[in-house]
Amino acid sequence: MSQPIIRVENVGLRFDSFVALDDVSLAVNAGQCIVICGPSGSGKSTLLRCINGLERFQKGDVWVDGVSVRGCQDLPKLRRGVGMVFQHFELYPHMTVLENITLAPIKAKGLSRKQAEDLAFHYLDRVGIVDQAQKHPGRLSGGQQQRAAIARALALEPKAMLFDEPTSALDPEMIAEVLYVMRDLAQGGMTMLVVTHEMGFAREVADEVIFMDRGRIVEHAPVDEFFSTPRAERTREFLNKILLKL
Amino acid sequence: MRYEFDWGLLWREPYFGWIVEGVLTTFHLALLAWVLALCLGIVIGVLRVTNSRVLRAIGTTYVEIFRNIPLIVQLFLWLYVVPQMLPREFSFWWNRLDNVPYWTAMIGISFYTSARLAEQIRSALRAIPPGQFKAGLSTGLTQVQVYRYVIVPYALRIIIPALTSEFLTVFKNTALALTIGVIEITATTRRIEAWSFRGIEAYTVASLTYIATTILVILFMSWLERRYQIPGLIKRGEARV
């Protein structure tokens, strides 16, 4: 088997005395979609930030496409290879959607404006908001903003995508349009690591599901097994809580 | 009041020529000082919010030195004290420049202003959601690029109104340059008064110059504010929701 796109090995991270990540290991193979869920403060987002070097960890290491994050001399290059989508979109409000998307391809990757704009339109089309290219993010709905943010990440043509609760800040109606785009990506063969509480999405799209609690991976199983026969008591408790919304 | 006005005096030589020269000196002194102050202010403002303790300390020291000494004292320091502390060759070169008081005033005013600007810029930078920085980094931009293309342009748009008043302050502070021998518009009016004993006419020219220019600046800056407002984020005359 070829090497995984993302490999996390025994990563440990503490903020002073608070243990954010405790001996976390996982691997995402090419084309795989893995969903991470768990209560807030369980280290899901921190883990994603460790993968593209936005957070420094004290123990273990992460490899992205064979490159060690700990020993990485060129973090910007490594980060270009991993798209990231945030809970609050984090589009740059003073630029148009098109400028948001073309900034990094031009400044970090060295593409010409023309090349970058072609790429941008290609991905805007893919997420279905080509007609919003010249608008500023503040003029878009939440769902459109998140789709623009996805296009921004895709325009760097990354090897993998990290999603950090991409639908948690959205109205129910808009969640669907973002999940639709993500499902389309996964089916198109994109390697994805998704932190989300959308269990419907996990069930339908994910290959594997990880449950985290207090900085540890409590359960890591293929998607069917995860929902039908969760092994850990803590996982069952969590699933019961979020699936039986009374 | 028994005083016969003689406004025509202002159009006569040599006074008219003096006035033109004085107004021009004020203008380019203010503009040059402003541009330098803005560049320095942005750099120092960014230093004050970086993660590096050393850089933050440098920024803080700079700000506290230059904003806590009265401008007029700073001008004297730049003119009399600093050149003596510099290497011999440099002070020779410096003293042989054509317009030492002018350059001294420009440096003094811009350093003083940059410290004030750095504080404004620092507070604007801190108002920007930290997620913006992470987003920039995550797309492979370097830290410097994130500041250059994302954070600083965003911050500057937030503080355009504050920049307007800072520019007006710089403009009026150029009057202090007369204390170290720069013949800008205020110095010119004093000279006209000394030559003609026509103080009212002379000082009217100075006052009108300042008022007319500041009004133009205010109009320009409010245009700039509209031009660069961030759509959907900050609207004129409307509270941010």
C-alpha cells in the first residue's frame, strides 16, 4: 500500500498543565474521508491545526505526504499542500471573493494573475457561486461564504483538505449546500479530514469515523461499525446524546 | 478699533513671494513627514503585536520614547544633540546639507507622529479576528505576506477616521518647525509682521492656509473612507451589528 497522505504519530500537546492532545495517532490515505467528532474541548480542532503546522506540538510527529511537520524547513509550502476550511470562514472582508481566492496562488505559489483567476473561476464553478466572484464576502450568505472559503482552499490544488466544523456557524438551510459541496469533493476523490457533528454526513460520506474525548482518540472505526457497534462506553453515550435529539 | 486694513499688501512683493514659498514649505514638510510617519508607524505597530518578545520590546521602547517627549523638545534634540552623538563623518556630511533645519524638522515630526500612529495601528491590528491570520498562513502565505496583504490593509481601513485626525495634527505641528529655523507659513507671517507691522493681515493668511487645507483633507479622507469601506462589514453612519 502506498504511504498515507497524512500520518499522525503519537502526537502530544499541552498548554501549561492542560493536556490538549494525548498520544494521538491516525492515518488518512489518498482518497479517504475521515470524520472526527467529539465534545468541545476534546482537541479536534487543535489536532487539525497541528497537521498544517499552525500549532506546535511537544511530542510525536505528523507527516504530510511524507514531509515531517516538526522538521519542516518550508512550512508555507507544506501548508499549500493542505487546504483548510474554518468554522467562521475567515474570508478577508476587504477583498472580493475573486481576490480572496487568487491571493495565495499569486503571492505564495507564483502564478500569474490570469492563471490564478482561471483557477479561481474553475473552483467557484465547482462550488456553485461563479456569479458571486466580484462581490465582497460581507454581501454573501453564510453558506455562500463558506463555499467561497472552500474554493479558496481548493485553488491551491492541495493534496488533502482539513475541515474545522465547517457548518457549525451556519443556519440549517445553508448547512445542506455546504455539505453538498463537501460530499461532491469526497466523491471526486479528495482526501479529507473533517471535524463535524453532522452525523448524517459522516454516515453517508465518511470511510472512517474517529471519536475524541479529552485529547484522546477513544474510538476509531470504519463508518458502519462506528454507528452500529461502537465499542467504547463514552462513544455510545455521545452518540445517544447527539442522535436522539428530543 | 482704529486700524486700517491693507489686504493689498499681501499681493505685493516681496510678501507675496514669501507667502507662496511658506505655504509650499508647509505642504511638502507635512506630506513628507506624514508619509515617513505612516511607514514607520505601520512597522512599529506590527512589531508591537508580534509573538516575539524582543520585537515587542523594541516597539514599546520606540513608542514610549517618541510620544512622551514634547515635540518641541524633540526638535531641539534632533537639531543640537543627535548630530553630536553620531560619527564624525556623518555629522560633517549632515551639517553641509542645504537645508539642515528642514530635514531635522521632517525627521522630528515624523518620528513623533509615527509613535502616535503605531498605537492607533496596534489597536486596529488587535481588533482583527485572529482567524484571519491563521487563514492566511494556512494558504501558504508567509507571516510577512499575511501582514502585508491581509492584516495591515484591513486594519488601515478600520482606522481611516483616526488617520484623518492624525494627519491634521501633523499638518498643524509643522508650525513648530519655525522654532528651529524652518521658514514655513507661520514663520513667514511673523516675518511679514516684522517687516510691515501688519500682524492681522499676516496671521489671517496663516490661519486661512491651515483651515482651507484641513477642510480639503477632511473632504478627501471622507471620500477615501467611502471608497475603502468594507462592504457588509462597516457601513457609514450605521453601527456594526
